[in-house]
Amino acid sequence: MSFRARHLLGIEPLAPDEITTLLDLAQTYAEDNRAGRTHRDVLADMTQINMYFENSTRTQASFELAGKKLGADVMSIAMQSSSVKKGETLIDTALTLNAMHPDLLVVRHPSSGAVDLLAQKVNAAVLNAGDGRHEHPTQALLDALTIRRAKGRIHRLSVAICGDIAHSRVARSNIMLLGKMENRVRLIGPPTLMPAGIAEFGVEVFDNMEKGLEGVDVVMMLRLQKERMDGGFIPSEREYFHRYGLDRDKLARAKPDAIVMHPGPMNRGVEIDGTIADDINRSVIQTQVEMGVAVRMAAMDLLAQNLRAARAQTAVAAGTR
């Protein structure tokens, strides 16, 4: 197995073989979870602290469940009600937590780069559960596992990512992962929701949904990130659905066996028609949720292995002095 990372801060630093290693282990955990097999010895001697500076449902729940399935002592902190409210800086928070000697830190933060800053100040392995508009690596990895299970591979596919690209850390992480695995990536959305210079990422850009979906294998819809918008990016939700919401007519442009994805939470009737979201023959949205637990189990397992190895080397070095 090849996974060299000390932290999981983003997709960008990962090599294709590391991505494959993580997905292979996550596949094993997915099958074990379905069979009811447990692995409570993997993190039995470790402490996992989940720090959420932003609200979360799916990501927080699956990281907690993943840690508990692996036997970690899990503690979650809603940072909105913590000492941060009293003016404590992010660095002081990190130093305080570091003094408690956690092994794994799961962090979601509204500012891009905040998780990387924390990782520089603590001795624990840090997992990025989403930082601003920057990255959401475990979401891209669970999306990749979902695609691989449905299509039998995660390379040389045509994938359309549709909607609010500009504000989406999910889109950014997926663009990088899919590119590393030699896929053809199309971005579809209104020009107001498309980042400047995005074509430099090696993607194709469309502002017409029908043209963009022509012949694709995977349709990945994105939520409108209203909380990150500070202006009039769309004329109305009704108009947005008419032009960029996924319905039967638009989906008909994709391949007949194309799968439909959404990271959640969904705005039905805005980004996607409810009948498409619930279509068991095309939608893999619930599978994405299931794979989230397996991927986060795999990520923590691999990081814990590297952490133990680093600590062992430090102990040996200290003993020879």
C-alpha cells in the first residue's frame, strides 16, 4: 500500500497511487460495513477530535461514525459555542488542543487555508472536512469511490460538474482528483458562477446545459452556495432551474447509463428535479452518503499508520542520543 501523507489537507498533494491506495482500502471497508464486520482495534488507542467552525450534517456524522467504527475515542466540538466566540485566535485554539495530545483532528472552517495553518501547529494528523472555497478532499474521494463502484473504473470517463462552480470546494477537489486520474472534465454553469481562469485547470467550460451534458458518463450536480454569495449571481431560482437544473430532458443528452450525483444537501426544484434525485436506476446520491463513511475510515486508518510510524522513528532517534 502506498500512502505517504501525514495529513489529508487536500487532493492537490496526493499522487494517483495514493488516491488508488485509499480507494482500495475504502472499498474493503464499504464491503465490511455492509456485512456488519467491525474493526474496532484499528484506532483503539487513539483520540479523534472533530472541530466544526461551520455547520455540517453529513460530513460530521460520517466522520464520527467512521472513528467509532474503528474504535477511536471520539469528541466533537461545535466551535461556534467554544472559546472562539470569546475572541480566541485559531492558533491559540490549536495550541490548546495540542496540549491535550489528540491523535486525529477533523476540521471544517469557513476560511480557505485555515486547516493548513492548524496542521502546522499540532502534532496530530489533520483531516480537512472543508475549508472555505479551497478544498473538501474526502468528498472528492467518496465521489471517486462511488463512480468506481458504478462504472468499474475511475479513469478515462467523461464527467460533467454542473452549477455553482465558483463557490464550491467540492468542485475544486473533484476537478483535481478527476484530472489526476485521466478523466475528461466538463464544467457547466452560468458565467456568473464560473471562476475566472478556470479553463487553465484543463477542463472544458460550457454555459449551455444541453451541450455540456452530451455523451457524458457522470453528471455531478452542485448546490447553490447562497451563504457564500454577496450579490445577484442568478436572476431567480426558477430561471436557474429552467436553464441549469437537471431534469429528464437535459439528462437525456448524457449517455443512457450515465449516473447522477449530488454532494448534498439538495435544493430540489432548483438544482435537480426530485424524480431524478430519487431514480434508483440513475441516482447514486445515497451511495455517496454510504461511501462517505468508508472513505473516512480509510483516510483515518492510513494517517494513523503513518502517525504511528513517525512516532516510532522519533522514539528510536531519541533512544540513540
